[in-house]
Amino acid sequence: MMMSLSILSFPTLTPRALPLFPRAKLHLLSFHSSTLHHPTTTTTTHLSSSASTHSSATTSSDKWDSSDYEALLNGGDQVTSVLQEMLKLLEDMDLDEASEAAAVEIAAQGVIGKRVDEMEAGFMMALDYMIQIADKDSDDQRKSLLEVIKQTVLDHLTKKCPTHVQVVGLLCRTPQKESRHELLRRVAAGGGVFKSEKGLKVQLPAANLNDIANQADDLLETMESRPTVPDRKLLARLVLIREEARNMMGGGLMDERNDRGLSTLPEAEVNFLSKLVALRPGKNVEEMITNVMQGKDEGADNEEDSNNKQHTGSATGRKSLPVRPGMFLETVTKVLGGIYGGNISGITAQHLEWVHQKTLQVLQEIAF
């Protein structure tokens, strides 16, 4: 690790591929972008948008302009400076192989903690690019080091967010359903310091379940209103977080606070749900749900309409959005509420409950 630190520099990590590196576009690919909607520091906003922007950069074919190059190079200089300062700290430590990883994390915390408010907007973009190059070079040691820095920066940014945003971030990194439920119970009970499964102390903030569900729903609505979904894994995680937070509220999924206020249910989701309830629950229906949640069949993105900023139903003469996971479960819940209220007949609640549970199971597999 010490040798890797000594040879890392931005010029060596941004070789001939730099002129071909595509221009980053602003996509909401991580919960950290939610800082754009909250009154935090300017640095947090710039770095958060850079973190989410660069995740989709490799899929774009646009050309860069001079400001993009400048941001990337300035960010790269800062990454190199962080690495050099970490190296100075590590040189003063007597490290063996077993303690090296922990020492690198401690050094990253110390260096980044002092600098996070001064970082350029291109810092995360440059860092992600370095990670991409390390991955292409099959240099696992260099990649691991850069990922430690990235995670440390994101952790510092998260602390600047409102508590419910922090919790959404924690939940996005919690693969096990039972662990997410336990986390939700603890933050709803006031937070505190707890021991993790590995014996480490974890500080959990206090947060309101309704705020957590609404935060996830806001991010979902932003992602699902686009003609293409850039990150299916993140989308699935946000759906799970929203549904699990809602389910833990006093009235469960039927809690009146969960009403999004939809006066008209979306056409694509209603049509797909009608197709499902017309069939007997079983393997075929489960396969249909899986395909749609993965972005196939009725859930396939409208690639030809990717330049349109907003889509509406077919009644306007424009092509409607495909079936989206979050909106689909919202539709199922709305119809279930009608059944329980005695306003809808012809569909059994058990059938819809089965569809709801199977959809959550499929999203769990996609998410992690």
C-alpha cells in the first residue's frame, strides 16, 4: 500500500484516454444528490452533484468542453494532494500487513476531514475516473485505496445532510432486509450508539419514519419521471426503503400519511396490474413481474424519447412512461386501499397482497 501511495499521481492515472472521456451529465444516481434540495454548504452541493454526475459518465458519447477538462484536472490535483498528505502520515507509522488497511482509513479520515469544505466540484469526478482506470489496469490495490478515499468523502458529506437523508444513505448500504428493519426501528426510537455485527460502535441519528419514506419517494419520483432509468439497483433500493419505512408506520402501508395524492392512477401501471390479476398467482406471473422490474417488456425504457424532459399519458397524444417499480407499487397500494374501503370489487385483496410481496422480493434481488 505504501508503494502504491508513493507512485500515484493524477497525470499517471489519466493517460491517453482523457481526451476520449465523455462529458458527465447530471443524473440522480445516489442519495447524496439530495443535498441539492437542502440548505447545506456550497461545497457539499458541488461535490454531491459531481458524485452522482460521474456515475453515468461512461454511458454518454457527448464531447467535453474546456470547463469540463478544467474541473477534472483541478479535481485530479486535489486527489493527488490528498494522497501525498496521506503518504506523509503513513510514513510516520510503523505498520505491519495486518494493520495497514486500518491505518489507511485513519489517514483518509484525518486528511479529508480537514479538506472536505475546500474540495473542488471536480474532485469526485476525478476520483471516479482514477478508480475506473485502476479497474481497467486490474490494479486492485490502487483501486481499493481510491475507494477508501471516496467512501470517506461521501461519509463526510452525508453528515452534512438532514438526519433522514443520512438514514436513507445508510439503508442504501444495508443489504439484509432484517438489518434495514432493525436500523429503522432504532432511528425511529431516537437513535444512539449501537454495536454492529462486527463489534464496532455505530452512531445512528434520530429520524422520523415519514420523513425517511418521503425522502426516498422524492428521489424515486425524480428517477422514474425520466424516459430512461440510469441505475436500476439504486432505484430498487429506494423502493424498498420507501415501502419498508411506510410499513413500519402506525397504519402500515394504508397509513393516511402514505397517500401521494394521486387522483388518477397511471395508465401503464394499471394496464400491467390488470394483466397480472387476470392470471392465477404462480411462476408465470412472478416471471412477468421480474422482467418488468428489470426494465424489460412493459418496463422497458423509451430510448427513442430520451430527449423529452417530461412524459404524460397517451391521452395527450404523447407516449406514456413505461411501468416503473415505485409507481407500480404505489398503484397496487392504492387499489388495495380501495378494496379494503369497499370501493372496488372483482379483485381479491389476497391476490394483490401476493403481487405486492412478490414485487418486493424481486426488487430485493435486483437491489443487492
